[in-house]
Amino acid sequence: MTAFQRALLATIGAATLVLALVIALVARQPATAGGTGRGEDPLLAAALAQGGGPTPGIVVGGDATVKASPDIAILTIGATTQARTAAEAQAALSDRIAKVLQRAKDLRIADKDTKSSGYTINPQYQTGPDRAPTITGYQAVQSVTFTLREVSAVGKALDTFVQGDGATNVQIRFALDDAKPRQVEARKLAIEDARSKAKAMADAAGVRLGRVLAVSESGTAPGPLFADTVQRGAAGPAGASASVPVGELEVVVRVQVHFAIEN
């Protein structure tokens, strides 16, 4: 007998043994003796478990949205200067930013709520059809971000920063100083929503809802509300504070919950 023939006979024998085992498992499945009391054969159950079948239960999604009024305003104050040389542009910009910082102190904005958020200086070019670009001057830009903890004072702060030789532009956004309490509230409501849906599904299917097997969450922190207000140049007459509308923030939490089915 050649080596090939011996290998072929071994393969046929192994296949016959596997087929016999499968037939034996199927044949034993209806019997209750030695089973779990529900007509399930433990060997067959183990074999099915090895196949990675889905865990029985009800899987539903729940979501909730909690609204909240912003309690802080974040002002990004920008100043821009242009000059013939880089040094002159930087010096002029330094003077403007010094005025911005002094006005922040006048508004009683704490040092911890003040941070530099950008600084650039770029050459300005003049181009022509028959000549290479030449530098005609320099532009310097700097921005400082302030956290204002009194939302109602935004209009006054805006006017203060843009007066005279102060800021050349301002961007305002509103946010929550601490979003965690609202996220906790939204998470609880989302899980309650999921449980309500699962209960309705269980009732419709004629089964009883069991314990929670798994929970996953995809929450979103409240995005900032941007006040569509950008001021350039001087403000209006003294005492005429800008009116800045403030809306509501939304904290959204989505969950997926896997419930067991009780017998």
C-alpha cells in the first residue's frame, strides 16, 4: 500500500467518525433522560455553543435629550495689525492686546479664565503679471480667549472689547461649565426609554422581560451655541450694549440595552 493510499484511508476514517458523532447527537436530542429537563441534550447544547450562536434576549435602543441653559460664555477676541516691517506690526499688535487684557481686568475676568489662543505674523505680497512677488508689509494677528461666568454680561463685555483701538473681531459661544449632571440625567432617561420599548416587545411576544445583560452608550456632550455675532471696528454709542441672544444647549445620550427573557 502506497503512502497516498494510507493517507486517503485515514481521511475517510476520520470523516466517518465525525459523521457518526453528529448522527448520535441528533438522535439523542429529543430524549429528556440525562438532559436539562427541557428536552435539551447537554452535548448538543455544548456543540451549538461552540458554534457561537446569538445569546437569546431582546436588544433595543433608547435615547434621551436634556436641554439646559448655558452658564458660561466663551469670547475669542482677535486683533489684527499691519505695518511696513514685522517689528512694527508686532509692536502695534502688542499695544492692542495690552488694551484687550486691561479691559478684561476691568470686566473682572480672572486670570485663570484668560488664555492665548493664537498668534501669527505673515508677510504681505504684491504680485504682477511680469514680476516676482515682492513683500510690501507684514500682518500680525493674535487672539485671546476669555471665559465669562456671567452670561447676562456678554453684551457689556462685547462693547468694552471693541471700543477704540481694542479688538477687531469677536466670536462668542455659549456652553455649560459642567455638563456631567445633565449627562447623568439623560443617561437615566435613555435607559428608561430602552426598558419601555423592551417591555412592549416582550408583551407582544408573550414572554417576560428579564434582567439587563449588557449596556452600551453613545453619548454626545453639548456642543457650544455660537452667537452669530462678529464685530469689526468700533462699537456703537457708549451705553448701547449689544444684544446677544442666548438659546438652549442639548445633551443627547443614546444607549443599546440587551435584556434577558425569563421563562
